[in-house]
Amino acid sequence: MQDIELLEAVIDDISARHSIDADRVYAVGVSIGSIFSYEIACGHTSRFTAIASYAGTMRDILGLVQYWRQKYRCRNETETVSDSAAHFVYDDCDENAQVEHYRLENQDHNWPEDINGVSTHEVIWSFLSNYAMPQHAKEL
């Protein structure tokens, strides 16, 4: 919990010094940072609009993607397969959520340069930038 409190203090400090869009605060984690991004998603969604993770999982939960699909009751699934990756999109979910998962072929624990020829950074930004905090969440 101290990590979350520190992170919130950092956000408060940055927003006091700079103009930020509080409706578009995202978390991205890699490896152990990925685990931390799930901790943020599970308990601190009032400050973060969306998360993305790479090469990490949530403690004590089997079927990570299944967990999020069930949590948001996603009713639609789309799968796109290429030589290097399978991309799963679960949408028509409660709370206007969407769950996406890339299963990369022949990829180790290191950050991939690209996914299907697109910079990994751009793939993640393409997902995150679709989301802004709902109006009613600002009032909480």
C-alpha cells in the first residue's frame, strides 16, 4: 500500500507543477512493474484511466485474461492471428471497458521492438489513448 500512496503523491506533485489531463492518467508496467500495474487496476481505478502490462501477471489468479473478461462481463471476442502474434480483443463490456491481449510467438521476457511490424510503444498507446475517465468518476 505504501507504493500506491507514493505513486499518488507523485501524481499530486506533478499535477501541482504542470498542467495534466487528470482524465487520462495511465499505468504501464513491464515484468515486476506489470504486477504493480495490476495492483493499481484492482484497487485504485479512481486515479488511473487504463493500464497496460507486458511480461507480468497477477498474484494468485489463474487465467489473467479470463479474470478481466469476467470482471467486466465482456460479451464479444475477436481474434486476429499473424505469424508472430495472436491478438485477442474482448469488448462489449460493462463500464465501457475493453480487454486486449497479445500472445507473442518466439518472444522472451524482453520488451519487443514491435508487434506485427508496429512499434510496441505505439501499440500500447493506441490502446490507452482510447480511454478517458468517465465524467461521473471525476466527482468521486
